[in-house]
Amino acid sequence: MEEKAPAEHDPLSEGFALGSSAASEASPKYMESRREPFDKTPAPSVARVIDFIEAYLERDLDLDTLAGVAAMSTYHFARSFKEAVGMSPHAYVLGRRVARAAQLLNQDKPNLARIAVLCGFSSQAHLTTSFRLCYGVTPGAYRRNCLRRRMQ
């Protein structure tokens, strides 16, 4: 069975400006919007939540916590976030966690279980499942591909 090469596509970098670099490092499938790219900067409260997600990605980030950062009700926050970003808060957090895992895998330092903890996954199995859905390969195969590219 052939291994797929890691994807290098960044769907949020086109047409979505944020105050942080969160959108520029998005992972492919979890970060794809179901609609056309959004052409305006999100509300300050949503941008504040995105910055919070980046700062505390390894923590348990539930909807109530994120809504509190935005100073909105949970329902209103979920709707506002999806309207501004084009995906649910959960999908965004999961995509950011997978993207951070890909960065750490490229560095070849910590083992997979440690990377799972550093990225906020509940287990190595959760990391592997989410990573495979996003990149089409397991984290171990992704790391091997990165090592091969560096050696060439």
C-alpha cells in the first residue's frame, strides 16, 4: 500500500485575515470551510478566542470556556464563531491541534504519546485517528516522510 505525501495546502490563508498567525498554519481537511472564503476580519471577540485557543491549545477547551473568553452565551458564541470562521469551534480546535502535532512531528523530538499530550489530545489513539482523517497518513508515517525529505 502506498503512503500519501503530507498535504501542504493551507485553505484559510486565502481571504481570511486575523490578528494572529492562527489561520496561516491551518491543517487541510479540518480547516476547510463549507462555504466560500470569508472576506472580512472576524469580530474582536472571535479573534480573541482564536488567540486564546492558540495560547492554551494543550488544555481542555470546551464550548463554555471559549464562550466565556468571548463574553457571549454559549449558543451565540457558537453561531458567531461559525459565521466568522466557517466551521464550528470544535472543528477549529481539532484542526489546530492536528496542525501543531504536524509541526512537532517534523521536529522529530518527542514521542507520539508526548506529542498527543502537548497538543491537547486525550490519548495517542485520538491523535492518530484525527491526524489520519486530516492528512491521510498516520503520525508515524508522516514523521518518516519528513525524515526522508530532510535526508534528501
